[in-house]
Amino acid sequence: MKILIIGSKGFIGSYAVKFFKQQNFEVLSCDVVTDYNDKNYFQIDATNSDYLSLFEGNKIDVCLNCSGAASVPLSIEFPMKDFNLNTVNVYKILESIRTQQSQCRFINLSSAAVYGNPVNLPISEEANLKPLSPYGIHKMQAEQICKEFYEYYGIKTCSLRIFSAYGNGLQKQLLWDLFKKFTLNPAVELFGTGNETRDFIHVEDVVQAVHLVINNASFSGEEINLANGEEYSIAYVAQLYKDILKSDKNIVFNQFSKPGDPLYWKADISKLKAMGYISNKKFEIGVAEYINWVQQLKVDF
């Protein structure tokens, strides 16, 4: 089976390339950076992305879109850039598939940000969508585009709503910020109350979940939650860091919420479990591995 991974140099995309090669897929990859060493790599112009050439000369069975922006604060500051990367590019990719290879299945990596602050937990795929940021809105619009191409043109599409993905290689978001603050600051000050929750999924579990989706999903424009169905408070994660690092620093929550951030997340993963999903990475082990990875980087923050 031949898979095209767009955004192959990014956090999830790079893991996907390695994983699917191990699964004996023929892997084509694509991103905006230069790579002279991989004959199956295609570079895309970051300012004027054109995907037609990817599909003209290659019969592709599955296209996995790992590209796009993944920052709520930056989506608020630069909404047009976020819209182009997370919404317009999805349309461009699907239009290339429609005109060049209509049998190619398309998987778009969406986000739990489409839910906003859910009324009920765990959050099922049928919950009302009320995104809190341009990022969440643009991911929701991309899902609608995937449905449009399935319903009007018969293109097989699927949107994966990823919750809080983490793992070695990620140099942003909560786990990165915690290490930075434990390293630099006299006290660790965090936004919110500490009672806010997230549903974490390790990137290695993300890519094995994608594999299950390829083998089991209907590709009828549906959405599927990618998470572990486990709720961890930010206070718990911060204390976990403190314990692993053997730190004596105080953890302080400033009682202010950041714009665009939800309060509580826990996913209903019934759809994913029905495909055979079982997590291979316990959260506490994944965090310890992540801390060890950052320590090895010897980053000068």
C-alpha cells in the first residue's frame, strides 16, 4: 500500500513516516523544508502550495495530512495564516485528489479544539461543536470540507480529532513549558486553577491509531476521536514533573485562563476502541521519557 504523508517533517508527521515504513507501506512524504537525501520526498512551496504534482504521477492509496498550524495563541494573532494552513490547504489537497486520483482515501488530522468547552464528559463525536479560537474554527471548517468532498464527489475522507498529543520531539505546549519553568524560574507559575483537565495521547499511540483507521474506518466523511479516554488535571501533571525532577520549587496557579483554552477534556473513544485500539504508552512513563529527552537536548532556553 502506498501512503502520502503531507507535513512529514512535523511532530506527528515524522513519527508517521517512520511507523508506516516499519509497517512495510511504500511511503511518500511532503513538506516545506528541503531534503536532498530522500528520493520519495517532495518539497512544497510554503507560500503557494500546489499539490497537483503529487497526485499526477503517483498512484496513492492513502493521503495522511499532518500539515497545518497547531497553536491557539498564534491563530488569534495571525488568523489568516492559520486559516490558510488549516483550512485552505485541506481544500487544495482534496481538489487535487478529486481531479487526479479520486480513489485515494484522505485522512485529515483535526483537533479536539473543535469542541470548545463541552457540556458533558466524556465528549463523543456527536457533541455540539463550539470552538473557542480561530484555530478550532478553522479545524471545524476543514472537517466540513472533508464532508463536502465525500457527499458531493464521493472522495473517501475521514477527520481525526486529536486531543492532547505529546511525546519526544515536541518543543511547545504544556510539557515543554513545564520543563522550561522548572529549569529557569524560582517558582513554577501556570495559568488557570490547576483543576483544568486534558486527555493525553502519546504520539506513538496516535500513529498506531491512524493505522487502525486506515484498516477499519468507513471513510464516509466521519470524525473519530483520538485520545485515551483518561482525564488528567494540569495540577497533577505539574506535580508529576516536580516528583520526577525531584524539585523543591513551588507550583502556583494564577487563576487566569488563556483565551481559547478549554476547561475540561475527556474523550469518548468508543469508535476507536471498536477498531481495536489499546494504548501502548502509560502517561506517567511517557512523561518521564519526555523529560529525559529534553534533558538530553541540553537546550539553552
